[in-house]
Amino acid sequence: MAGHPFRVLAPADATGPLRPTDLVIGGSAFGAGTHPTTASCLELLAVLAPLDGLRVLDLGSGSGILGIAALRLGAAAALCADVNPDAVESARRNGIANGVDDRLDHRLAGARDLAGAGPFDLVVANIGGEILLDDAARIAPLARDGGRLLLSGLLRAWTDELEAAYARLGCTVLDRRFPGAFTTALLRRG
């Protein structure tokens, strides 16, 4: 376990009752929790817990692991959005495997497609760093005023540029981590 309380299990290993911190994630190209940026996001989600009653967006959801983890930490609902139809289906299957599909919604969408879907209490985006920078003006408003953004996937060398881009949009840095060569930043909007 890399600094977070979750135990990530393959579906074949998920026998018997699941613990609240178990995440059943089918093996796929969309992330099973082992990448440093995913582990860092899981760690910060756990720091934010409890997430009781929050509405969460997992942008670039891949396997849906971060949205599912937010639900495990008490979020009321999560929307997993990805531009890859296979990722959307992977997140859907993983939501069912974790028994949270009644609180997990799925959309084939990127930030530009979600303008009317928010605002969210927490936006988690573990995606390519260039998207975090290029779409900052679309991503930041997805969080409600006072809401938080958990951003990861940007190379560490671009941390200052990321923080400046979101500061121009009214966000302040609450925490930052440097998993490997990457940056994970927790921000508050407004």
C-alpha cells in the first residue's frame, strides 16, 4: 500500500465481503491503481475524507478507480467521464463490481462537454498534464465556488505553470505532492 488505505483487488481476488477500503478494479489499460499519480490521488482523497454527501467528478476516469474510491469515502454521487468509450465501459464494470453503480454515473465526455453537468464539490482529474493546462479554463469552473480540484498527471517541471494557470482562475493551492516525475496538486476554487 503506497501511502493510502485502499486495497486494490482484481475481480478474481474479491471473494467474500468487501472491506470499506477495498477497490475491485478489473485489469485494463485504464489504470489499476499502481501508477504513482493514481496512488497520489488515492492518498489525497483519503486525507480529504470523509467525503460525506459530496458530488464528485472523476474527469478522465479510465477504470473509474478514483470515482469509486471517493464513493467508498462517503461521497453521495460520482460522475466518471472519459473520452474513450472503452474506458467508460471499464468504469461501468468496475462500479458494478464494487457495488456502487447506483451512485456512479458515466459519460463519454471531456471537460468541454461537461459545462452544464456541474458544479461539483470535488473534481478529480488524473490526466495528461497538457490537458490540465490547455483545458484549465474548462476544468476549474466544474468545481463549485469553495469546491476542490485534485489534479495529477503533469510532469513535475510544469508545477509552477499549472499552479499559475489555476490561480488566474481563482484557485489556491492547498497541498501538492510529487509522485515520481509528476505533480499532484489539491486546489480550492474561489
